[in-house]
Amino acid sequence: MTTGTATDPGKRSFMDRLLDTVERVGNKVPHPVLMFSYLIIGVIVLSALLSLLGVSVTEQIAVPAPQEVTPDFYEDTYEYTLSGIGSEDVEFEIKEQTITINSLLSIDGIRFLFTSFVPNFQGFGALAVTLIAMMGAGAAEVAGLMAALIRMLVRVAPRALIAYLIVFIGALASVASDAGYLILIPLGGAAFLAVGRHPIAGLAAGFGGVAAAFMANLIPTPTDAMLFEITNEAIALTGGAPISITADYFFQAASTIFLTLIIGFVIVRVVEPRLGKYDPSQAGDPAQAAAADEIDPALEARGLRRAGIAFLGVLAVVLLATLPPGAPLRDPATGAIIGQTPFMSSLLFIVMLCFFIPGIAFGSAVGKYKGPNDVIAAVVKTFAGLGGLIFMLLMISQFIAYFNYSNLPSFIATVLAEWLG
């Protein structure tokens, strides 16, 4: 990446020189596919070497102690019951477990390399998340809804606050898991471009929001639900009172505001000045691009109204499926909405619908979508542009599977824990 800078080369500060070094190193980083290919080779070689040397590590683990169980009958029945199970005073005993390295160049390892290649990719959840999220975003993008929303954002938000607004939205996007990476980051670049600012700074603002501010949110997220369940399981072992999913809400909410201000400041005061003044000619022919995306203002306004109505319709369906007692998106056992519930498991699908249905409504209103075939073509076009990402996900899935098979994660974690102890 070639960037400009307004700083005099003869008066560069230590921070400028440090950032120059980071940029030079970053420019030499190979393609992500190559990076994970090198990592796969490294895992294979390292696992074979450590296995050949007989390297192992022993750790102590706590396991439930055997309980005395007495066969019995339920009262007035002939059905068996086992007394002694379910006691709250569960005792644990410490056992030693030896972790050895599984060589990927052994007979079993080579067999795993060949037989697991397809299942590794089939079971890689990131691929499904990517395709589902981009299905909705693609339909909205091709229809022109994204560009219209960006233009509306630019009209409403002060130019100086766009970076902070994008970071804030990025932080909130963690409620939809990884969807923010796929949707908000490109929108950040497009929003900056629309006001004549460097689009790479907009990409950085979007990435900072969804990555650096990840898990800082004003509402509970699926990850919060997972963490509080794990925490309650640990608390139960000590006899303590369980916590709720909102136990750290005030910290999360305050962190959202704090991180928005810090990340926005870094984007505006550090990242954007280093990129230099943006030259619109780098984006190609501005007139041609504008002509391609130009929509009659009256049609755009009508499209936005219809998209808004469609969004409210999707929201109404979700609320009807969530709020009433016994609703299908509530937990069937407890009736809860937040936690390990159907609603939280459906968030990505709901987010996709919030883009897909309004995108169709907008496209139909402005004449971009004249029938179902146009919508299908838009999604196909979006998926066609994901070839490089899918290839990278293929390599990532193999690396994770091979890394786990080798037992290197457990080995490294145990060694580091001993060093820290």
C-alpha cells in the first residue's frame, strides 16, 4: 500500500518512524493463503519433530470422584431409579494427564491429512456465516440500498463525526457475531469516500469498531451468553450464587463509549493524517462511477420509504416470534429470550433478513429488481466475488484441524501455564 504523508521527512518523530517500520513490514506480509499454507507446513514439521523426540508434558486435571449409587424403585412403580446421583456436594479428585504430540507424518497422521480434508472444510462454521451474511448484504448492495443509506448518513451526520459514528456502529455490530466484518467495514470505506476522505481510513474505522471494540456493547451478545454460562458452571463448583447475563452490563456500556472515543481519535489523528490527502483519481473515473450508481432522488426517496416499511415488517415478524409467552424463538424450557436461546442462535439469520428483504423492496422501487431472477443474479454476483475469501477459509480450516490433531494447542497451553505459575 502506497500512502502519502504531510510530515516533513527531515522532521519525522519517533512515532512516525515506528509507524513507517510497521508499514514496511506489513507491506512484506504474504497473501493470507500463503501465510496459512506456511503455518500448515510448520505444524506438520513441528509435530513430526517433537513426536520423534518424545516430547510430552504432564498436567493436573480435576475430575468428579466416583459416587456410590444404589439401585432403587420409584414409589409405587416398577421403574428403576438410582439414588446418590445429582448431589450438590460433588467431590473432585486431582489426576495427572500426560499430553503427547501426535505426528502428522506418522501413519495415522498421514491418514488424517488425506481423510479429513473435506470434513474439515464442511465443519468450518465461518464459511456458512460468510455466505449467509453476504446474501443479505449483496442483495442490498446491488439494489443500491447501501449507497443510498451512506448518502443519507453523510447528509445527517456531521463530517467530523463520521469516523466516531462508524466505530460506534461497529462496536454494536458484535451482537451479530462476525457479520460486522463482512458488512460494516466496506460501508466505512464507502462512507469516507462519499465525503472525499480517504476510504482506507474508513475501512480502518470499520475494522477498529468491529475488532478492537468487539464485545463492548450496549446490549447483551451471544458471546456474553456463552461466557456467563461457562462462568456459572465454574461458580457452581464453589457453591457460589450464579450471575446473570447482565452482570457486567455497566462495564460493557461504559467501554463502548470509551473505546468509540479512543478508536475514533486514533483514526482521525493518527491513521488519516498518515494516509495523506486522498486523490479521487485513484478510484478510477469518478464521472463513470457516479453515472453507474446515480439514482433519481425521487426514486431513491421512494425506495428508502419502501425499504423502511420492509424493515419494520421484518422487525414485526421477529418480535411476534419472540415476545409472546411460548413464542418459537424463546427457550422452550425456561421461556428466556437472552442466553442459549433460539433467538440468540437466530441473530445472524435475522440480520441477513434485515438487509435482504429491504434490499429487494428498495431494488423493486427504483427499478433495479424487475423480478426474482434479478435478485438471484445479485446474490450470485456477490458470491462470485467471494472466491478469494473462500479459498482462504479453506486453508484456515485445514490449519485449525491439523493444529488440533497434533495436540500442540494443549501442549503449548500447559507449558505456558507452568511458566506463568
